[in-house]
Amino acid sequence: MTLIQNLQVNQNFEGFYLIKSVELRQTRAGKDYLAMSFQDRSGSINGNIWDANPKAIEQFRAGRVVFMKALKELYNGMPQVNKIQLRLATDSEPSNPRDYREKTPVNESELREYVQSIVFRIENPTWNRIVRAILKKFDQEFYEFPAAKTNHHAFEGGLAFHTTTMLKLAEKVCEIYPQLNASLMFSGILLHDMAKCVEFSGVENTNYTLRGNLLGHIVLIDEEVSKAAIELGFDDDNEDLLLLRHCLLSHHGELEYGSPIRPQIMEAEIIHQIDMMDASMMMMTTATANLEPGEFSQRVWALDNRNFYKPKN
């Protein structure tokens, strides 16, 4: 079987792949087709099933493993598969969806150990108790969920991996700038994307939940912190509580990016910048991973639709 990342343009191939997502759409002529995304542990690629008869619609659902014969092509500069022939994998074939998911490069036990070491370094009792309460509530989801649906860290365990990378950056930044409150930095980073455990449906066929669509993870994490504060007996006017909430509410940096308030303390601004740095690095790394030296990547929509060059040296 050829891994998706190793497919060449105009290459005919066959193998077993996971249906990552599928959506029933209509052509301009009103005919049904399936817009699909296929995945293995190396990445994903899109393709359309143009003859979307009722049997195909019933069989080819997200989360199922299929045997596919197809051709890799480029369409408007983007890779896709065409001339697709599909059938469901049988029980005697490699049909476990978990074997096809892209996963975090760091195993869960290492991530857990590091997170716990950071929690022990949160000296402020208000922040420490809130962080512990919310980590406990979302213990399983935090280490399983992706950090995004498509843009960055969009793989199993991506949420915890993104968070721990940010924490490592924060450790170094706090050494250089001792005027930053490390405990607030650690607390804000640990919780900043935690409500993606509520915003997203899960690892399989990741979609936005109703709460995710209507409220979004920034509002949802503020809600979770407020609920935890009530349960722990903290007053609404507790300044430590307000500082933590401010870091979370402002972590997208700009109003047009979903934050209801812009950063107004140093820690909030730096959390935002570290978040942007790690997301950007992951998107650039993904875009250039399979390039030969001297090649440009496809355009990365989330990075101002730029393409990126892989140097020869």
C-alpha cells in the first residue's frame, strides 16, 4: 500500500484508507455527489464520488475503512484523487480505523507526565485549583482530541501536543522575561483550547457540535472556568480569577478572530503570540514535509494564502 504522503502526481495507486469525512453535495445540474476526504497515518487527500447512488451514500460513511483504486491529480494546484473505485474493507482485511489516523508524535504518557509537572509549578492557589478541576473534567478528551478540524494539529492527540509545545515555549520566554507571571502563563496555556473538547465532536469525523457552532471554544472555556470558580467558592471579583479569564477570552488577539476583548496584560499578549507561533509552525511544517529541496508548497489558506519554499541546504 502506498502512503498518501508518498503519492506522486498522475500516479495510479491502490490500498486501504480511512474515510475521514464525507459530505453529500449537488452539482450545478442537481446531481448528487460525495465530497470525501481519505486518510492514512501519513496525511489526507480529497476526492469526489460523482455517481452518488443510494448504495454509495449508505456504504461510504466517515470512519469506515475502504479499499480504493484511484489516480492522484492536481486541481487548481491542490492534490486530489480521481477515477475512484471504492469498496468497504472486510473483517479479514486491515479494517481498524485507529490504524489509519494520524497521531501525535509524542506518546500520551509523556504528555501526561509533562502536563502534571507544569501543574505542580502553578503557585497561585486560585489558578492551580481551577486548572486541576478542568483537567480532571476533560481528562480523556484532552489527550485524544485534535486541536483543530483542518488547519493545525488536526490529528489524534493534537490538542495536548499543541498545548504542551506552547508550555515549553512559555518556559523559555519566562526565563528571558522574568516580569511575566509564569503561573498565569502556564494556567492560561493549559486552558486556552480546553473547550475544544466541547466544541468538537471527537477524533472520528471531527465536526463542530451545536455548542461549538453557536458559541465557540473561547466562550465555552470562559463558561467552564466560571462554573469551576462557583464550585470552588471563588468570588466573581477575585482579581486572580479575572486575570485568568482575561487571558482565555483574549487569546485570539483580535476581535475579528473571535476574541471578545484584546489582550490588556503582558501574559495575555504573550499567550496569544505563542499560540500563533506554534500554529504557524505546524502549518508550515505540514505544508513542506513532503517537498523535495528547491520546491514550493501549495498555498496555505490559513497563512494568508502563501506558499512556502523548502531550501536546498
